Amino acid sequence: MSSRPLTEQDASLKSENLRLFCLNASRGFADKLSRELGVALSPHEEREFEDGEHKARPLTSVRGKDVYVIQSLYAEPGNSVNDKLCRLLFFVGALRDASAERITVVAPYLAYARKDQKSKSRDPVTTRYVAQMFEAVGTDRVVTLDVHNLAAFHNAFRCRTEHLVATKLMVSFFSQVLSGNRIAVVSPDIGGVKRAELFRQTLQQAMGGDIGSAFMEKQRSGGVVSGDTLVGDVSGRATIILDDLISSGTTIARAVNACAAAGAENIYAAATHGVFTGNASDNLSLDALTKVVITDTIPVSGLEGPAAGKIVLLDSAALFAEAIRRLHGDGSIVDLLSL
């Protein structure tokens, strides 16, 4: 989705009713979103205290305004996920106390979305707890991109939610790069089969021809991933291994090795969020892996050597800007929420 100049239909975006804030940790992404939207970021203050506490407040009136707060909830040096979440919650609370009419949290990457069910006795369901905290401080709506489990996300929140998808960004990229190739889409585990199949159908519709499908066997116990059986035919096909995020890269590396052994060609890993922790550099440096395609919801860091050179970064700021434009104007965003 490319940027475009504002038209007369966008005039409401310049009205005094809209406020766009970004906490300091997500400034780079928010600057891009602001340019796409054609609306300047509103000023705010963040202060640190010697005892480790902090405060944040808007420096302009938000009384009766439609307010959007941008904060991507990923860890980085000096700012843990918990730090960012706490700052965001306190800022939303400050906006509510300052009489904002409507507060929308724009979280391109939403923390704790993977802990969405009890996998062991007495396990927490952290996704639900995070939702309750957003609701407690007065959040009216949460907008995010490609959460781990969409059903769990929708069920966790009682406030309104808008779940955007990166499928169109990915399809636009691969339909150009792999034009003329025989293609297969692979899910790296059984849980991602539906996501991969929806992507395969959309890509096939855009490119024409027959696009194959496959999935990997996967078991996880005590943090150890095992299983290397590939179900489906990838031989002689350019292969896209699709997931919602890449963390250590272990799951992707297993799938790459299995696809290469099965005769796949030009193997790509595609994921919305590049978290990149632990041994990600080693796991993504495989010779058989051509490129790693991700969006810009998290700044790329933690990769070294060959893995760093494999990254292709897709811009999602225009997608979020369009969502805000439509939400502020009470327009339809159905086509942004679907494949």
C-alpha cells in the first residue's frame, strides 16, 4: 500500500478532533505512520525518576478528542516488554483522566499474544490478563497486526479490537519476486495450516496457476522443538515457509532443512513479526534459505553474519495509517481486516 496525498475526503483528518500520540520507544514507526496519514504527532512528555518510576502525559488538550496511541510491544535494550506495556497503560490512563472521548491503542506487535491458553497445570492465560489491563485503564479499541491466535485474541478482549493482516503486503512482494515459478506454501507446524492455506489461496488468485501446499510435523516439550516430517510436495518449487513471527528461528530452520531435503528450490521464510532472539543468526544463516521476509512492526536487531543479509523488510505503516483514517471517519475497514 503506497502513500498518497490527502484529498478533500481526508479533510476530517486535519480537524481538531484527532490526536495522534507515540511513546518514545516506537518513534521510528510512528514517524512513518504520521507521514502516511498526513497528521503530525501530538506532543507529550515522558519523565524518568531516580527510583525507576516514570510518568507520561499529553502536552496538548485531549478533551473530547479521538485519540490514537502508537506503541509496539517488543523488547529492546533498556526497554523490556513489561516496561513498554506499563508505560502504555499509564499513558492511556492519563488520556482517560484528561477526558479523551475515544482512545485507540495501535500496537503493531502485541506482547504476550502467544500465551493464550493453559498448556500445563496452573498455567497463566496472559493474553487475557493483558486485555483486562487495557480495559481497566479505559482503552476503547486495540488495533494490531497478525496475532498468534486470532480466536484467542478476539475472545480475550471485551473492548473493540481490529485485527489487520499482512497478507496483501506479502502477496504483493511474492507475486513479483516469484513470477513464473512453480510455488509451494508451507506451514512450519500444524497449528499454522489455516493461516498458510488462506495465504496460498490469496497468492494463487493474484498469480494464477497452481500453488502447492505442505506442512511440518512439530512437537514442543520443555522448550525443545522436535519433529522433522514434511507432509506435501515441494519438489522443484519455489517454497514460502509462512509463520506469524520468527523468534529464535528454530522452527524455520527445521522447515528449511526438510524442504531442501525434499527438493524445494529458492526457499523463503515469511513472517509478519521479526522478534529475532537467541540463536536466530545461526538458524537463519542456512545456505538453503534464500530470504527472510518480514514487516517493520519490530525494528530489525540481533542478527549477524549471513542472516542479516537475508532480511527483506516490508512497510506496514501505510496499512495502519489507512486503518486510522477510516476509524476516525467512522468508515468501513472490512477490506483491511480480510485477506
